[in-house]
Amino acid sequence: MKVSISRIKTFKACRRAYYLKYVEELTPVDTAETLATGKKYHEMIEAFHKGETVEPEFTKEYAMFQAYRTFLAPFIPEDMESEVDFSIGVGDDEFIGRADGYCPRSKTIIEHKTVSAELTDEYEYDLQWDEQILAYMLAFASLSMIYTVVRKPTIRQKKDESDEDYFHRMEAWYHEDTPSKVRVFMVERTEEEVAEFSKELSNIITTIKCAEANEEFYKNTLHCFRWGRRCEYAPVCLHYDKDAEYIEFRKGDRYGTGTEENNE
């Protein structure tokens, strides 16, 4: 079995959601559109760090990229390699993924995130609990990770406002109360913590394989309203019919190999 951290986190959160996402391969249409924004933003960052030209455009993704280039890029080591795939063996199985960046000299992992809510010290603290940190540290034999976080513009385009004028307003928006919209910080862990995660990884993969073999995909109702909003699979969770088509979902049309959630 090939397992990503996104796949593991979904399974832990709710087996029913895991079944709909990874077995039935359903992607909510609204989620796909959100991922497209993150994907385009990441592509701009990747091109920038490769020394390629990022063509200007009057879009929110380019406004986000400009904020990254102005406020965050100066903190990124020059030896960073972008979009680095990894694969490590876990018994007979494989743990796979892709880091947004990796700096060989300092053995530091780079992750770029976009968010919709205001950035606070609480958000920065909570993010440090993300098990993706230990997963990637295990994969890269690293003990440090740098996060860059950019908030998506929340101001809306005015009636009769041109795309260019709207873009310049978004640029100015990032220069006001900047720490609530862009941040960069480092997270560090110990060798003992990484070793403990390695054992947990083996156990969870075994559990996932057993669940798939026995078709044990029960619901976790505590996950139904996680983060104060309804689960994206709520429209089909209770009465899903694998032979039916649902306008809210695409089937078999997910981004990549389970690493798509990293763009958000």
C-alpha cells in the first residue's frame, strides 16, 4: 500500500470520509476549486525559486505571490529545492509525499500554506501539532521545518472596479496589519519524537489495510462539524450509492497522489 500523510489524517478523522475520498475517489466540486487556487499559488512560488519569470496578472493568486515574494521569500535559504518527492519503506508498504521545499545544507523542510482566516499566535501554535511535521521529518531525516503562511485576500471586487484596480487594492491590503496576513516561522522536533512517530506510522498503516480488507468504514460523528463547518462529504455520507452520480462531486478526479491537501 502507498500511503500519504493526507490519507492517514483522513482515516484518523473519519473512516467513512476516508472511504468516500480514497476508495470511491469522490472530490467535492467546491473543494476542487479551492485547491486550484492553492495549486496556482504554489506553481508561482516554485517558478520564482527556480529563477523563472512569473508573468504578472491581475488575480488574487498573483497578489498572494507578491506578498510572499515581498515578506516571506527573504527568509528562505538560497539552496532550497522546490517540490521534492519522497518515498520511504514501511515494512512491505510505502509512505509517499511531496515537500514544498527542502534545503540540503541545513536539512530544513519548507512548507507553504494558504489560509482564509486571520493569522494569529494561536494559529501558529496550533499548526505545530500537525503530524505532517513529524512525517516529513522522518522522510527527510530532518528536525526542523519552516512554514510560510499567506492569507487569501478577503476584500471583494467592487461593482464597476477594473481587475487592475482590484489587484492594486489587494496588494495594498497586505501592507496593512501584515502579521495577520503573512507569517514565517520555524518548528523543531527531537529525534525521540520522530522515532515515536515512525512506530505509530507502521501501526496506522496496518490498521488502514485491515479496515480496507474488512470494509470497516464506520462514521465518526465528532468529525461531522469539525472546525465549525459541516463535513464536505455530508451530502452523500448517510445514503451513498456507488452507482449513482452526484452533481456536488467528481469521481476519480483528485489532484495528484494524496498530497493535494498540502496546498491548503
